[in-house]
Amino acid sequence: SSGMARRLEELGAPGDRLRVIANWADGRALVPRTSETSFRREHGLEGRFVVMYSGNLGAAHDVATFVEAARKLENHRDVAFVFIGEGVRKPEAERLAQGLGNVRFLPYQPRERLGESLGSADVHLVGLREGFEGLLVPSKVYGALACGKPVLFVGPSGCEVARLVREEGVGFATKPGDAEGVAEAIHRLATDGELARRQGEKARRLFEEQYDRPVAISHWRQVLAEAADL
């Protein structure tokens, strides 16, 4: 990311030797689809607004804010929070979610069903804890964009994903700990289908322009060709 490049420059790396190639996803395997999938039927999610966190529940990821937002929306029975994946922070998330009927945890899904599971969401959650900007970029954001779904990001306001979400209009971004802001954004998307549709369409267009696999491969080719000429 550009934030990583800045951090490397601060550590002494020459800026003219740095090239930024964004992360990507496979736009052929992950495509927009209607949310009413067999995945939803299997897990009793038909007719509900599905808020999904799919991927690593790792040390760098803010899960507490998302669970607290679920608590604030507990009385909205049409909204379901689904956490898919594993990681060192999963026990914390499960502990915080005890007693919440609108939260469920599922294991990683088979790779061949990834498109269906990601496509079952109405909005995707992406989180990053303070202090990790410029060190990593949550790769789950690219799968969400590929599936044409809005992104709800919780993390440092100056990081790559927050900028992307704000500037490109593909969702909402708020700071760690702002569970109220997360709950409000979810409620807004759940009650404004046109807004969710527009943000989802923008997400897929942005993905095709900047984050699809062929785009990244072409950038790699350029860098390798440039390096070979040195």
C-alpha cells in the first residue's frame, strides 16, 4: 500500500526504488450475485440483512467494536451478524457475543464456496486496530469489492482502506470503538436498499478498474520488466 511505501521511506528506503502494487482478488471466481443463496438457506439467514466478517480474526483486527454494534442492534431481528473464520481474537469475540441471538460464528468455508459465502452478505465488515496502518492492509476488502458489496470499515482514519471507502463511496468508515457509528451505518444500509445497491455497484466497478487479478499481474509485469533493464 502507499502507507507501507511511506513507512519504508521513513526507515530510509529510497523513494525512487519503491513501487506500489495493490492487493487483489479473482474477479472471475468472485462475482456479484443476489444475496438469497443456498448458503443463506443452510444457515437460516433467509430474508435477513446479513452483516458479515469473513477471514482472519487476528491480532491486528478490531472485533470488539463489531460485537458491540451487534449488541446495539440486538432488537432488530432482521439483522444478523455472521463471523466466518478463525484466529487468535476469535475466543474474545465469542466471549463478548455470549447471549446475543443475532450473532453466529462459522468456520472457514471451502474455497470452492467462497464466492457463494461472500456473496451472501449485504455488507462486509473490515477492521484494523490502531498502530497497524502502514504495516498491513486487510485483504478481505478486495473480496467484498469483487462481490459488489458495501464495506463497513473500522480502523485508523488515515489508513489505505479508510481512504478508499470514503473517497470511492463504497461504504462507511469509522474509528475503532465507535460501535454506535457502526450500528447507525448498518441500520442505514438495512433500511435504504437503493443506497446499498449504489455502493455495491461502485464497489464492483472500482474492483474491476484497480483490484482485479489481471490489473495486478500487469503491474507486476511492468515492475519485473523495469527491474530487468537495470
